[in-house]
Amino acid sequence: MGPLQIKDILQTSPENQSVTVKGWVRTKRESKNAIFIALNDGSTIHNIQAVAEPGQFSAELLSTVTTGSCLKITGQLVESQGSGQAVEVKIDDILVYGTADPESFPLQPKKHSLEFLREIAHLRPRTNTFSAILRIRHALAFAVHQYFNDGGFFYLHTPVITASDAEGAGEMFRVTTLDLNKLPRTEEGAINFKEDFFGREANLTVSGQLEGELGAMALSKIYTFGPTFRAENSNTTRHLAEFWMIEPEMAFFELEDNMNLAEDFVKKVITYALIHCKDDLNFLQNRLAEEDKNKPQNERSIPLLEKLSFVVDNPFERLTYTEAIEILLKSKPHKEKKFQYPVGWGIDLSSEHERYLVEKHFKKPVILTNYPKEIKSFYMKLDEDGKTVRAMDVLFPGIGEIIGGSQREEDYDKLLGRVKEVGIDPDNLWWYLETRKFGTAPHSGFGLGFERLVLFVTGMSNIRDVIPFPRYPKSAEF
Ligand code: 4AD
């Protein structure tokens, strides 16, 4: 299993036993009586303190022990003399695995801006903030698998390369092996995709849902958890070009069951983080409080742990799109013409509208249902009125839409009608349509944007800071 990690050593009772610690130097401090090295290996937010006596090591060796260098320290685990830690390592030996020239190593023990850290994404996991985020991200991913496994769901691996546009929004990245300088042409002059690798046009998937539905029509309850890609040119703090989506799909679930599952699911995974990521969440909470100090009282955010507990402990508000529009029409910002975008039945709610509902009106997560069919995807089940569909969006404070889902149209004729209505060629979706011909069943599902969840749980404000190597317009460096 490899050497003991710092996380475990910090929990060990000190009995002068010999220990080996390996990690990266966060700080080195020299005083008259001792040299203190704070070492971190990423297993925990906490450093282990290693102490040497002055003169114990050559000046030459000590000059290579600088912030960012990587060391193997052997010594004895003793009770710490100082405050702030229970144990420390009394150093016997130091091996420098790798130096980090202080002149050029960009991470120094001081506060760096998140923008700057984005430019050094190869090194930012070595900061407290990013290591905390990455550990929380891991815990949430683990909790997702645990939740579904415990609930009788099967993890279905849906393809990353597809020939269909699941959301019908045309925001796909093309996958091709054609020589772009020498494109093969048909007699009519169009690009001849028959000569491409797959013998047809292919793209990176925007969602695993359509294949997920095929799985649910056999295994009853499945979920996907994989990368999805959207070529939308949204330079916002909520959008990535590559993000991870969790998509459960359930046979025999109606919209109400779908909402119950979505609410229970997010609450349980957040609870998992609250239980298992205490140190990291506390660190991020303090970080936010520190940032808030410069803000006026009324602009300060609720402490992170309080915000998370609030979401876990209170039922989400549920209402229809039509009811939401009525609330918006009666709202102060609408009456005072403060909204940038107009409000009226049929609009695609913009983020200012969603935020008004969640942050000002209800002050808690909201599930909006039964949207007009025109603003939703073709696969959603039509309501009896023929105007709205059984859609559900879960909206979170500070985030906006975190989950989008629906009951699916299980009627073959109605689905075919919608496919044609939105201009999709039914021949491209013959396999999807066939599930409605052979043993169709009521079914539902939803998609949770994993990074939006991590954003909420960590309290960070830019989605580019909650994925190790973000992809967004004009950026695919690392
Ligand atoms: O609402 P969306 O587009 O729904 C679907 O893709 C459905 N096929 C899901 C389903 O029913 N199985 O996306 C679902 C979620 C959004 O609520 C949001 O959290 C996230 O995916 N999302 C993004 N996250 C980061 N960057 C983007 N560009 C995102 N687009 C959507």
C-alpha cells in the first residue's frame, strides 16, 4: 500500500517510533533553536511539521529545502512542543527528491489570485485551496456511485463519440480523421463523410441520456457518469466546454418520482461531503469568510457549512413554470423594470429570473416543472394540454440550474411527431424511436452537472476552479 500518508501519521499517537514522510515543502522556517519544515502530501489539508536542529544538516542541503521541493524525511514521531499540532517529526535524515528553484517556482507561501492559479493549472493542486477542492470533488464522485449502487442502479458506460445530438441544440464538437486541407467531396460538392472514420458525421457527446434510456429499458434503473462536451461559446462562470454529467434514467418513474429522486440524491451526496470532508470544508469556509471581510455586511455570504446544512435539512420548493412566471410578473424588479430580459409566458428563464426565484423569493432550492414545449428538448413527455412538457429543472442559490430532467415521451407517434417538428431526421434516431415500438414504458431521468455541484459544495465562484484542467473557449492548455 506504499508509505503511510501524512493524514494517517497525524492521527498516530507519538511514541518516538521511527517514521518516514514524503511530500512537498510548504514552508521552511529557521529560528535560533530549530529548523521547521511544513510538509504536505495532499492526503489532507494539514501539514506535518518536521524539526531539525541547527547545524544538523549542511547549509548546502538546507538551501535546497525550499517551498515546492519534494522530500523524504525519516525521523521519530514525537509529541509536538508547539501549539497547532499534536505530533511532529524529529528529523534524522532528509533526502531531497526534487528541488524547486525559488527564483522560478511560482507558488510562494502567500495568497495568489485564482486567475493567476488558472494559468498554472499544472501546479495549482499543490495549494491548500485546490487540494481541498480536489479532495471534495473526489468524495462527491464516490458518494454518487455509492448512492446509486445502494439504490439498485447500474452504472452504464455510454459512448463519448456519437452521431446524434441528444439535446438538439447543435453545440457539438466534431470528431473526424479527414484531412482538413484535402476534404473529400461528393458530386454535389458537399463534404463526403462516407470517407470519414465512421463513414458518417460524428461528434463528442453532449449527453449520455439517449443511450441511457436504452439501458433503462432493459435494466430498469441505470446511471451514467462521464464527460460531456458542449461547443457553446459561453464565457461564463457556470459553463465549461468539457464537464462531467451524472444522468440516472429509470423505467416506471413518473415526473413526481423523478423529482423525489433528484432531491434525495443531491441531499445525500452533500451530506456525504459534510460528514467526510469536514477539514476541507472548514478550510474553504474560512477562506470565504476572509474574502467577505472586505465586503459590506449585507453582501456577505452565509457560512459555507450553514448553507450546505440548510439545503440538506429543508424541502425544495416545487412549482410549475406557469406559477413561476406569475411570481416574476408580480415581482418588484419586474415592476420597476430592473430585469434585463422581459418576463412573459413562453420565455426561456434567464439566470436573473432563476436567481430572483431562488435567492430572493423562496430563499431555498426550487424545482420548476411543466415548461413550454418550445423551449425544451424533443424527448420530453407532452402534458395533456399539448402546450407544456413534463420537464423539471432544479435551481440552486448562487448556481442557477444544477439539474435538468424530465419524464420522457414514451408514445411512439407523439415522439416521432416531436422529432420531425424540431427538424431532426428520424432516420438518425431509428434506434431510439424503436424503444417506443418494442415494449415501451413510462420512464424518467435527469442530468446533474457535476461541476455545478462541486461549485455549490465548495462555495467557489467560478466553475473553472472546480475541475482540475478546465476546457473553455480559447483554453485547452494543460
Ligand atoms: O439541462 P441539460 O442540458 O440536460 C441534459 O443534457 C439532459 N440530457 C439531462 C438528462 O435528462 N439526462 O444539462 C444537465 C445539466 C445542467 O443542469 C447543468 O447542471 C449541467 O448539466 N450543464 C453544464 N455544466 C457545465 N457547463 C456547461 N456548459 C453545462 N451545460 C449543462
